[in-house]
Amino acid sequence: MLVKTFAAAVQGISATIITIEVNCSKGIQFFLVGLPDVAVRESHERIISALQESGYKFPRSRIVINMAPADIRKEGSAYDLPLAIGILAGAEMISSEKLSQYMLMGELSLDGTLKPIKGVLPIAIKAREAGFKGFILPQQNAREAAVVNKLEVYGVTNIRDVIEFIDGKKELEPTIVDTRKEFYARQLQFEYDFSEVRGQENVKRALEVAAAGGHNLLMIGPPGAGKTMIARRIPGIMPELTVEEGLELTKIYSIAGLLPAEDPLIRIRPFRSPHHTCSAQALAGGGRNPRPGEITLAHRGVLFLDEMPEFSRRSLEILRQPLEDKVIRISRVYGTYDFPADFMLCAAMNPCPCGHYPDMNRCRCTPAQVMQYLGRISQPLLDRLDLCAEVSPVDFEGLSSGRKGESTQTIRERVICAQDIQRERYKIEGIQFNGELSGAQIEKYCKMEKDARQLLKMAFQNMPFSARAYHRILKVARTIADMEATESIHRHHIAEALSYRAFDKKYWN
């Protein structure tokens, strides 16, 4: 008898329906075709043991299973459940009447229990789009899949429950999640607050400008000055995620297997801080069936590179394309995959190996060592960093005064006001923030007063700025002007934007 069950394969950040065709006839052979990997082929032994422990016998038949489409590689153990149910239905040991209505996914233990799987959310979204009535999967993944409305989600603990449900002998309770209520419940819970930062007013200002316009930021300063502490507070001053953005992030984290079972939604902007030993592939994502890397996991949030010069040159250069295109493309033999990469890059570094340059009273590095250390960051990558803030050590009086600075909430309100201005201005352009402006859009929206243009001209005559740096300066100046709610860019806006580019001449020239 020929029967069909349905599963899905995750490709990039979306899913593809996999039709599992099972044909049972006279004989004792077992064939599994359709480009399965080793983990899928090993399901034969897991299924035999799981069925025996659940009170069923593996049918003694000639079983041919095709996983279509056959040109897509099937990876992992999540196909155990649909394969097992298909085999039982093909051997007429259970009814096949309901099989066309449900998608099945789950890894089987030898005792018949179901283990959690990755990538449940994009699979559930695909199941709804394809018109399936419900989705049967491991209990641990049920809340994650139930985020998708208009789809019945059944979380089960063992294969016996699935068999009895398909056979009409048992009813299962669907898992229901109120997505919006869950999303807004704990959205503004942040572990860190800017009021805890002593001093560093210039750095806070630079962070506020960067967050308001979607700009990239570099912090330079000696060890222990507070670069990492300040960076961890950036997500708190960024606007809250929308439900759509939260679901987009949840889908990415579902594919990466980073969602906790008890909390199926991403509510706050991510802050990813990979170690400097992180490989280029771990940063960009990849694998035979590509999975998201740190760049994509930082989507809609912050990617923080601490000790930036310690990263490999190859890893750093990978950042150049996604910083411009807001997407990272991974090409493999089986296709090209696009992963979203709309993130704010925040990098921190010491000015030299010992960390005290240009304070020659404390710095013990030779000029050659300083040049070699700074040379680990290429000029094209530096041009993509809109702002640079020098982080100086806070003196004893500043640390011990006990006086708190502005809170995260206060700064966030100003950032939101500036971003609202930008969204209104660019609503017909298909962008949201100043950091996304193209060359033609810069000419249109970054109008300067005469004295502002004169100041920028003088700066270019005296500093070795590139054309890209020119555009970055104008974008930052536009953001500063928006924070003051002014229509045109004035001289002091250009002056402040230039102050954030002074590092080009001070350190790298």
C-alpha cells in the first residue's frame, strides 16, 4: 500500500515541504531514497526499537521510502516520526485517513519518546501556508510552534500518543499561545541601565547618536575604561521590537536552536558578543545546509566585537558586505541562501598592544608595534564605521561621587523621537533611518547651510577622508540635526560629526 506523510526541511530561514512516500509490498527489504544523510538513514534502527517499546512490531515487508523532492538534501533526525507513522500506515497497521491533514516532525528515542528539534517556527509557518490543519511535534517545541496562529499545534511526548491520535483512538489537546500578550509581557526588562555608568558623557552622546540613526560605532580606549560595560547597555536605548520583528528574530533563533522551550518568543533586541577566536564561518554562518551565524543572530540588534584587532583579518573583512547590503549571502553547490543582517556594529579596541597609546608616559610599545596592531583593521572597514568615541578612564572622584547619570529610559525617549522624524521623512523611500541612505538620497535629504558646507570643505582639504567617509559624515550630521528637530544641517552638526571621524587622522594616518 502506498501512503504519504508530510514533513519539512529548513533551507536558510524558510522551510520546504517534504513529502514522504511509503510503499509496502511483499518481501523483506528496506530502501530509503531521496538524498537522506547518515542521520536520516540511521532512523531505521531508531524506529524499530521505538515501535517495539511502544507495543508495535516493525512490519516484515518490502518497504520503499522516497523523500521528495529528491534533489533537496535531508539532514538530521527530525524525520523519525513521519517515517515511522508512514511505515505503519503503509503496512495497514494504522489508519491513513488523517495523514494528509497534519505535518509530522520529531526525533525518536529508542524507548519511543520524542526529543526536541530545531527550526520549528519556520516549519510551522510553512505548514500554515500549505493549508495543513495541524502540526504534530515534540512537547518541548509545542509553545514555539503555537506562536503561529490559525494552525492546530499538538505537542506529544511519545510515539504511542501519535499513533493512537492518527488511528482515531485518542484525542490530543492543542497548545495555544496568545502571541501578542506573550510578546508585550516582558518586553522592557533590561539587565543593565545607563544610570550606572559614571562619567563618559562624550561616549554616551556618541552611542545615542549611533542608536538614533542606525550608525556603526567604534570605541577606543585603555583596558578597564568601561568599553564593554557601556556597549552592553546599547539595546536598552534602542526602540522596542515590533511583533513582526520579534517573530522574524524568533524564526532565526529557532533555526539556530537557541530558543528556550519555556519562552518561545524573542522580545528584546539581541546583543551578540562573539569571542575574538570566532571563526569566519561562525561569524557569517554556513555549513552544508547553511545555518545563521553571529551576524544574522544580531539582526535588529547589536553585534559587539570586543578587542576588534584580535579577530582574524578574514573574519573582519566578511563584515563589509552585510554592513552595506543588510543581508549576507552564502553560496553552496545546492543553492544561494540569503540571511538577514540588519544590525548595528559596535566595536571596541585598545589603541595599541599594551592599551595606553598615545600616553607615552605609560605606553611601552614601539611605533612599529602600534602601526602593526592598528593595521589589523583595514581602511575599507574603518570607512564603514560612522562614529568613533574615545573612552578615557574615569578618575577617583567620578567613580566615588555616587552621582547617577541619565537613565536608559530617558535616552531611549530621545532616540525614539529622532527615529520618528526619520520614519516620517523616508516613508516613500523604503528605508527607515539615516544610516541606510544611499548616495542619491544623501544629496536629496542632507541639505547643509552655507557655513556648514564651508566647514566640511575645510576638513576635506586638511584630512585624508575618502568619498565613503564624506557620505558617512553627512549621515551622522543628519542624525544630529534630527535629534534637534532641525530641517537643515548647521555648522555645529557638521563639527560634531567631524569630531567622531577624527580618529582617522589621530590613529591611522
